[in-house]
Amino acid sequence: MFKPAHLGRLTNCKEASRLISQAQERRLSPCEWIRLRLHIRWCVVCQRVERQMGFLREVMRRYRA
């Protein structure tokens, strides 16, 4: 059973950017995913970072094709 206490501490921008990058390569654990989503919900800068990383990933995917 999932408990909110398992989330641990809040995510800062440095950790969020690391998780955003890792999410491009692997599936995040439920705790990582929730912590990242909570942070991105309120952080405009990390919202932009996530969009930019998604854009770069899409461009690279098309370039390889």
C-alpha cells in the first residue's frame, strides 16, 4: 500500500531536472514520478525544462529516422 510518507522530502529544481532527464531514458519509480509531478506543478522553470527536453528528444528521434 502506498503511503504519502514514502515520498520523502520535496524535490528541488536540481533534482527535478535530473529526474526529467532520467524519465527520458527509463520509467521512474512511483515515488520519483509523484515527487517530480508535484514539483513541476508549481515550478514554471522546471515546466519549461521538461518541455525543452521533450522537444530535443523528438528532434533527435526524427533526425535518426
